[in-house]
Amino acid sequence: MVEKASTRPSGGRVSGGKIAEAGGPAGIRNVVLVGHTGSGKTTLVDALATEAGALTRAGRVEDGTCVSDYDDIEQRQHRSVQLSVVPVAWEGIKINLIDTPGNADFVGELRAGLRAADAALFIVSAATGTDGIDEQTLALWQECARVGMPRAIVLTHLDAARADFDTMCGACAELLGAGDADAVLPLQLPLHGPKGADGHRPVTGLVNLLTRQAFDYSAGAHTPADATGELAETIDTARARLIEGIIAESEDETLMDRYLEGEAIDPAVLIPDLERAVARDRFHPILVAAPPPEGAREGLGMVEILELITRGFPTPAEHIVAARCLTNGAAPRPLACDPDAPLAAEVIRTSSDPYVGRVSLLRVFSGTLHADDVVHIYGRHTTTGNDDSEHDTDERAGTVTAPFGKQQYPLDQAIAGDIAYVTKLGRAETGDTVSAKDSPLLIEPWPLPEPLLPVAVRAHGKSDEDKLSQALARLVAEDPTVRLEQNPMTRQLVLWCLGEAHRDVALERLRARFGVRVDIDEYRVALRETFATKASGHGRHVKQSGGHGQYAICDIEVEPLPEGSGIEFVDKVVGGAVPRQYIGSVEKGVRAQAERGLSEGYPLVDVRVTLLDGKAHSVDSSDAAFQTAGALALREAAAANPIALLEPFAEVRVTVADDCVGAVLGDLSARRGRVLGTEPDNTGHTVVRAEVPEWELRHYAIDLRSLSRGAAQFSRSYVRHEPMPAPVAAELRKSTAILT
């Protein structure tokens, strides 16, 4: 990976729609940038685009934000909240740089970026010390390892006061090396300038360990420099370890013996071995990076990163994705990354444009997509809230364009291996498969976390109410990590999100993008009611105001039943006190009142209602009158006797790092949870199983993240309803969250 000065492009603003174009799958690299919030991913994308000549510093987004943070919400909040693609060209290769959010709330966008990419750059901030390699970064690294995705590490913020290059390299090797520290080694060493007034030595250049070439960036240009003197011994030590790591992965079995015998191995021999090891996910180099200084075009380490991507990362043809044929039900088969093969693509993200409607970002895995092609779309409806609801339809594609931040440039076609926008696919949702009309396929969508933070919303006004349904459907179609629920028990409209930041962005999109204002209500848990003891009720509905009157009287007895019994109705009337034709009317009235609830307005369950006696009138009695009398009798029984609230319990499975298990167990106990057990999982974490009242889980998605430093995950599933303790029930009755 030696710089080739003659191939470096000149700077320049993208103009006339001329951007990097794919000459074929072998000429494409799709690279996702992964890292925690504040690690510098978006800044690095900007610097790489500037270095490659796709963007000049004067040609950035007009308000000074980075090219990939173009959304209004991103500009206001100064953070990435969605996936963005910036294509650049280097040495004749088209590189699709996929910028992803670092906040765990937007993991859906991150996973979409991982699916679209063939390799990953893990961005680690040296400013945060070893905390820069957090649990989320470790989990993503392991996830990439499981699927064999090639990875490299880029250290940023080396100018920070706390930054220590050697310490960070050691932490990366220890935490990310998976037991093989020689698989994670630096390719470069940073060069430091003279000490400033504060005693800090800024990073001004770097040394290529293989070639011993040094480059000075202090003047904003890639200038050869001298790295001899005080760094000579450090360079020799680091270089020796790097060479040994490369040779260990070499296919030349004689290379190690020659090296151990003292032979000087030519870098020209080592570089191809290094590139093969990186592409095959056996070696993960560490590089350094810094954005261009003010007024300059060249950033520190940008050339080296671009060379690693073009020469060390695999082509799309080496990323195997399988698809299942929908017509014959055959087992999934690998897709050929061939522009002449049948079309197979996946919707990576969906957005709305006020002028052209729905816009779909596609990763093409096979075939070629042209404008106006009729394609087949298959996937599951996320707008219905029913995971089993599928859509299976043909649509005509609109224009095909290349993304570049908020701008789009027309393309003649999108070939296998490339990423492009397509308009007019009105039924397509994120995660759907787009394939040839005569050869429909399904690419299994990537796994997404379950949204577990509920937000109850209602329209702010009449004008908002008219637009709310359509706006929510568009929101959920764009973001599959948002789930929409119309809860019939609490009569609330609930958005399920991944966390506070995810919730805030979803609500902001409703307001800013779709023009709908909503108010937030306290989320209500679907409680139930039951009788604590046996009770009696008398229902009298007698009215006479001239003409045909209403007359119905009934006496009932109510007794509690075991959980899950529902409502039983028993007829013990003797002597025809209630005519046979009205027995069903009393039952209908009782069941209707039970559904509406009694003391707190929650459904009544698990009771036996026995009709004992009653009276009727030969003229004024009717079906409606006895329905009313049955409801009145049940309400009277409830008014004079204690009613117990039943709360739902969920089985919770919390996956957490071992050092946080104690905190999680204590917190679950404080939530009235019953711990069922703990067990290790196959990722080196512990799974805690417990039964917890759902009332105590309303904000658990937020609280668990705080307990576990953002690394724990949990799932929940309904188990049963149980009586709520009297003190808790009394507190709930005072709360505005109780439906009265």
C-alpha cells in the first residue's frame, strides 16, 4: 500500500453530475464507517471526499455542515441520525462511503449500512482513551467477524490531550484481536510536532512502517519527511512486529524461515500478502487520520485510507448474499454479482421527497437496474403492525440516481455491486427485495432489534388528526425500527421506539417532514379487573313516561375464578321469573359491561356471573331493558365490593456484560421482578431471565442503557396477568395514567 503520486486526483467541486461511476463490479468498493457517537465518522467521510477530489472545502454544504449530514434534523442536532452514502473515485475505483449514526438508538440505520457494505472501517476516537472501544463497538466487531466481513481500524482525535497512540493500539489489539493480538497492528506511526505552550505535541505526519516512508502534513500537503533520529528504534520495533504478523498470514510457507534467518524481506513481497490477509478478514490494520487543517485540502492519513480501501478491501463479487426464488420454493442460492444476471437488489433505506414522492436507496447484488424497468417488490408490511402481512407486487421504477449527500446525480443504470437511488417505487419499504419481474426473489432482511420504548401519541388538533394516519404510515415505512400499535384495550395510539433519541427524531419528523403535530400522553398498561370476593348485585331498570315503557329487574351473584377463565354466565332462574327469551339479554348486558370495565374502566375478567332471580312485565319488558338491567346489576355488585386490579407480567431476557449483571439484578428486583435464572450465551455475555410487571418496564429501555453503559439488550414477552399489590394499585388510582 504505497502511495502512487501520479494517480492522485486533483481537487475540484463535483459539477455537471460527474461523479464516480462504476465500470463494473470489480471497480466498486462499498465501505461502511462504524463507530460510537463523536468518533469522527462524518468528518472522516468529508475529508476522504475532499482528498479524492469529489468535494472541495469551498464546495461543502452551504451552511458548513458535512456532506453526509444533510438532513434538517442532523443539522439542528449536529449528529448523524440516518445512513448516508457518499461515492468518490480513487485510482479508477468507485468507493461508496456509507456513513452511519453512532447512537445506539439508530442501530437500524447502522445494520442497513452493514448489509449494503462489503467491508467496514471502525472509527475509534483516541480522545476518549480506551473508553472509545465501548460495548457497542465490541458487539459490532464480533458481528462482523461472524459473517467474515473485512475490517480495519482508524484512530481519530490523536491531537487530543488524553490521546495516546500506543495505548489505543494496545487496547484495539486486546479487545478486538479475539485472542490474536498480532491480527490487529498499526500500519503507521504518527509524527509529532514541537511542543506548544501547553506542553502538547500535535500530530503533524505519519510513517509508513512497511516502507519506512514518512510524510509531513503540517502545511496541509502530503510532503515527504525524515523520520530518522529519535523515532528510529520505535519504528524498527513496530515494523518488526508488523512484518511478523503479515508473514504469519502469508501463503508463502518459506517466508517466515527466511525472515527468521535474517533475510530482509522486500516490502513489494509483503504488500500483496497484507492485502490478501485484509481482504480475507485475517488481518485488521490500524491507521491514523485527521481532517485537513483550515484552508488546506489534504488530511492526514487520507491517502493511506483510500489506498487500503481500493487495494485491500474486497470487491462486491466476494460478498456472497443468498436469495430464495418465490416461484418454486427452492432453498436460497448465492447470487451472482454479474450485471448480466437477473436483477436482485434490496431496499436499504426509504425516504420521502416533497416533489418526487418515495425514494428508495438500493444495494444491487445482481443484475442491472435501468430507469423505467418493471420490477417485482416483495417484503412484509411494516405499516400494519402485523409481521405476517406480506406485499407482493410489480411496479415500474422511476429515475435512477447516484447519492451524494443531499444531492443526487442521474445515472444510466445501477449495476451489480453498486448503490443507487430509485424513485416511484411507492410500495417498497426498507428491507424489501427488488427483483426481475419474471424471476421474483426474496433476500432475507437483516435482523433488527425490537423497539421497546412506548410513546403514546394523539393528534394536536383537527387538522393534524386528518393527516396523522398517513404520516405515521410513511414514518414506519421509512424506519422499520419504529412499530405502530393501535391498542384496543387502552384505546391509545402507540409508537414503539428504540430509545429517547430515536423517539425525539420520530416526533420531529412527523412535525417537520410530514406537517403533523402530536401530543404525548402517558403510556397506559393494559390492566384488567376482577372481583376479589363473592358479591351480589340488583339491577332495576323501570321507566314509564307514557306509551311503551321499559321494565326489567334481575338479581345476580358474582364470584372470582382462576386466571384465564374469562367470563362465565350461569342461569339459575326458577319459575320463569325472567322469561327464557330475556336470559340471553341479561348475559349480553353483563358481558358488555364487563368489556367496558367497572371501577377503573379496565375489562373485567375471570368471574362467574349467576342469574338468580328477576321480574318482567308482559308489555314493557324488552331485550334492551334486560341488557340494561344486567349491566346495572354488575355495576352495583362492584360498587359494594372490592375490585382487584390485574397487571400484565412479561418474561424479560436481558443480555448484559458480566460486570453489569449485579446492577441489572438489583434493578429488576426493585421493579418487583422475580429472577428466574442466569446463563452464559455464545457471545461472552450473561442472559438474565426474570418475570417483571409491564408497568415497571415502561422506561426500562432507557434505564437499562444507563445501567449497562449502552451495551445491554433485552426482549420481553407476555406471560400472564397477576393481582397488583394494594399499595401499587392505590398509587395508580391517583395517577393520571389511569383511564377513568
